[in-house]
Amino acid sequence: MQRWRTTSVAEHPPLISFNHRVVPWDEARLHVWSEYAIRGASVFEGIRAYWQPVVEAYACLALQEHIARLYRSAQLLRMPLDVAPEQVIDDIAVLLEALDLRQHAYIRPTLYVDEDRPAGSVGVYVGAFPMPHAEQCWMGIRACVSSWRRAGDDVAPPRIKWGAGYGILRLARNEAVSGGYDEAFLLNDRGHLTEATGAAVFIVRDGVAATPPLSAGILESITRTRVLELLQTELGVPVEVRDVQRSELHIADEVFTCGTLREIVPVTHVDAWTIGDGQTGPITARLRDRYFAICDRAETAPHGWMTTMRQRRGVA
Ligand code: PMP
């Protein structure tokens, strides 16, 4: 199976959508002196398109929510918004069709500002990569609590998904990796749990799932909302949206992260503590299996979860 790394410019798909045209990868260039390059003046999304072999089409998970969040991020940064959301969706559809990956994909639409563009206009590019479910969803990961804090809404609003905002998450992730961990959890200035470096966090104690509130200082994670819905309505697990203290992570029966890219990932260790028996917990396993059933067989998805992407191939 062909795989490219989302973080590598050396291994990449042959095509990318750049300002509404599908072009060879190398043609999507921005100047080193742009605001984009120097200060990270961009907002972006990570969206999953799940290939449905039976109907030979992509089903995008929570597409409208992702596009809405992209525009909220841009609005908060007062970026010019002269491109309609429907145009970005169209760019995604055209790129998927041009790449013709025929397997699960990860899509990253990005809006950027750059002085070379006409005043009041926003730049848009979209990359798409093959992206199967990660093996960590079955193996689990080891996480540490980072010494770096997640800044609050009055410092660097975590609800904005912006390039520059990911610096702090990079610090935390580097710290985790150099300590031999797979992932880091960040606390806020009150010492409460916020999120992981690219995913929301849940704990399970005595059969009740808990996750920090948005006011703890987290991205408005779309998967977190979907997981809350699944736990309550399908799995019959009571949920609490409340502050989670650091020590609760260590004594929880189960800990898992969730996000569009990483999906549902069991956390088997936090710092020096083993979570439960060090295996995937039963609630996490049920949740993961249901989540993957939704992704892989979109016809089983609850109403409103999936958007089928149009296929123009074969149409005159
Ligand atoms: N927190 C952060 C910091 C993230 O980057 C992500 C990934 N977008 C998430 C949480 C999960 O958000 P979502 O469920 O919308 O993908």
C-alpha cells in the first residue's frame, strides 16, 4: 500500500490543490518572507475521508463541522474570508478524485495569508494522504504529563486551530518522545488536564467517562463531541464533562485519546503508572470498535455523521 508521511516534504502525493487548482506537488510554493512562513499565519483542519469500497465513494466524517471550525479559526484571526466554504469542499472533492487513492485518506485544508496575494484575499491549499487506521488504536500508547502548560483563552485561544498555535504542542510532544513516551498530556494554569498534543482525552472511573470542559482550554474537538454522543446514546456509559485532576489520570480504570487523525487510542500508561491492567479497557474497546464500524461502513453511521463525496468519474 502506498504511504506518504503527512509531515514529510520528501515523501508526498503527486498532486495537491493550490488556490483551487490541482497542481503537481512541487508547484505549491509560498515565499520564505511571507507572514505564513515567518509567523505561521495559517488556520487548518484535519479531516478524514473513509473509502467505502461497496459504493466506491468517500464518506467524510463531520465534514461540515470541520469546515465551520476552519472558518471560525480564520474569523478569530481576522483573516480575509473571500473564499466560500463550499469552494473549500469542492477543492477537497476535486483533489480526492484526481488522486484516486481508493483507500482511507486524511485531508488537510489550510487557509493562509500572504502579502503577495491581492489585498483582502485568503490563500487556500488542500493536501490529501492515504491514512489507514493507526495500529496504536489496538496496541495502545504510553503518555506522560508534560511540564509545558496549555495556554488559556486569554493567552492563546486553544479553540483556534492555527499554525502558530501548534508550537506549544510541539514542545510537549518533543518532551514526551525524548522521555520515551508516545504522547503528552498538557495541564492548564490551574493544574487541570486539558488535552493531548493532537487529541482530546477521556478517563473512565467506576464505569463513568469524564472529559475536560472547553473552558479547561482545549480545542473544540469534533471527535470528542461524537464520542460523548456514542458513549451516552449507544454504549449506555454515563459521561461527565468536568475538570479532571492530574492524579485522576494515574488512578483511572481506563484512559483514551480521541481525534480525527488518531481516532480512538487506548492509553496503557501515564508517567510511571499502569492504567488498569495495562491493556485496552472494556469501554475503550467497545467505543473503538463502534467508531471503526461507523468509519468503515458509513451506512451504519448515526444520522449526520457522514457526507458522501460526489464522484464525477464516469459522468459525461
Ligand atoms: N486537540 C488538538 C490540539 C488537536 O490538534 C486535535 C486534532 N484536530 C484534537 C484535539 C482533536 O480534534 P478533532 O476531534 O476535531 O480532530
